[in-house]
Amino acid sequence: MLFQQLIQAVLGKPKSPAVATQVTVGTTTVNIVAGNTSRTGLIITNASTSGQIISLSMTGAPAVASNGLMLWPGDAWYMDGFSFTQGPVQAIASAASGIIAVQEFN
């Protein structure tokens, strides 16, 4: 019990995960995560199996292929203190039928 209290004192209140989602991304920009002022964590993984490279836009502006934050299949982006965003996230794939896995924490 004391150990759990110590961990919470250092790391803060435990985070609550939202429902994990998968989003199909093609060659036109799609919103993969809505803006959320309660967001405290975000993990985005390129789960594509056919080699699609996914480009992300963290500004709410449309994503541009081969620009911005690029995830190759299997790559993941983790929101941290230096890349914290509560705004929407847009994505575009280098080819049709890319797959993004999203886990958000509030």
C-alpha cells in the first residue's frame, strides 16, 4: 500500500485509457484522433501490413504524405512532455488501406 502511494505521489494520478481504436488511412487526409482537452496520453501505431508509411499532422491541418511525423509499419509515436497535444491528429498513408492503432488516455 505504501509503495502504491509513493508511486502515485511521484507519477501523479493513474491515467484512464479510452477504448482502443483502429482507423483505416488512405491517400487522402483523415482525422484519426479528435481534439480532447482531457487527454493526458496518446499512443499511435502504424499497424499496416502492406508497407504503407503513415504521415501525421499534429496541428489540425491536413496531413501531407512524406511530411511531418512519419511512421513506418510497426513504428509507434508516444505523446510525452515535449510533444504534448490535446488537438486533433490527422493522417495520410503512402498507399491505400493503411491501418493506424490509437490508444488515448484521459
